[in-house]
Amino acid sequence: MFLTELSFICNEISRQPIAFLGGFFAGILKLDENDEPLASWLKSEKK
């Protein structure tokens, strides 16, 4: 069961490594996603 969850994370990292690591570090640093420049970066990544 743990390997299934780990494979999902590995697939996400391999598809979009910059976006994944950016979100990972934003979560670790507890950044608010509505503050700039994070909000504008998230909007540009969604497009």
C-alpha cells in the first residue's frame, strides 16, 4: 500500500518537477497561496 502512494509522488515529480518542488517547499515554509509572488506563479502554472 505504501508503494502505491510512493509511485504516485514519483510520477508527479517526473511530470512537473519544478511545480512539484515549488509546491512542496511552499507547504514546508507554510506560505499563503494568496500572497504574491506565489499567487501569480500558481495562476501561470494552471494555464
